[in-house]
Amino acid sequence: MQNQNMLVQLIPFVVIFAIFYLLIIMPARKKQKQHQSMISSLRGGERIITAGGIYGTVSRVMDDRFEIQVDGNTKLQITKSSIATVMEMGGDKNK
């Protein structure tokens, strides 16, 4: 009898966790996997936008960062996680 009461009391917590997992954790994991695949597929010459809003062209790919050319001779080194979007020639590729 007490075991059944305990199970009945645990059901709301299990349901709340399941809803939390479906609405928050799964979409976050999917978005993180898409971002990782986008970063791993970057090569030199592609136009990008950083998380800080800087537009540039990837000029060199290193193990832990990218070197981007933003204007003329101006080059910046940024971390791989700083890439927000890869652009196509005509506009946005990944929003």
C-alpha cells in the first residue's frame, strides 16, 4: 500500500522531467550538433558572421581558432565557438 502511494507521488515529477527534456534539452542538443557540424565544415574563403556581429572571410583554419579577414589587410583571430552564421554569396545560409 505504501509503495503504491510513493509511486503515485513520483508520477508528477517524472512527467515534469519528461516535459522539461522534450521542450528544452532535446532542442538545445540538436542546435549544438548543427553548430558543431557548421564549424567543422568551414574552409578558407567562406563569409561568416561572428557572435559579436563582425562580418569577415575565413582566411585560415587552425586547430582551436579561425583567422578572418575583415577589411583589406585587417585580420582577426577568433575562437571557433564565436562563429554565429555562415553566409552564402547571395545572403544568409544558417539562421
